[in-house]
Amino acid sequence: MRTLITLAGVLSIITGAVWILQGINILPGSFMTGQIRWAGYGGVAVIVGVVLITLTNRRKGSRPKKIV
């Protein structure tokens, strides 16, 4: 399950990066080219991808209990 969520996060980051590049008119060839709105959507997609990867791959190690 962790692998699938990490993969979804990576795909979200890649897709968001493409949308950003198309939105700011660096990557031509689409209806999104030159429309700044898509750069905003891409930024949100990148953030979602980073959050997915970060939350999924956190170490969940248990701390040793203190004996008093």
C-alpha cells in the first residue's frame, strides 16, 4: 500500500510540473499553454504529491519507554 501511495505522489509531482511549465508558456503544444491558471493547478498538484510522499514514508519507529 505504501508503494502505491508513493507512486501516486510521484505521478502527482510530475503531472504538476508539466502543468506548471505549460501554464507559464515554457512547454508548448497544449490548450493549457500560456494560461497561468494551469500553473496554479500544477502548484497544487505538486504540493499534494509532496504531502502524500512525506506522510506515507515517515518512519513510525517506536521510542523506547523510560523505566523509572
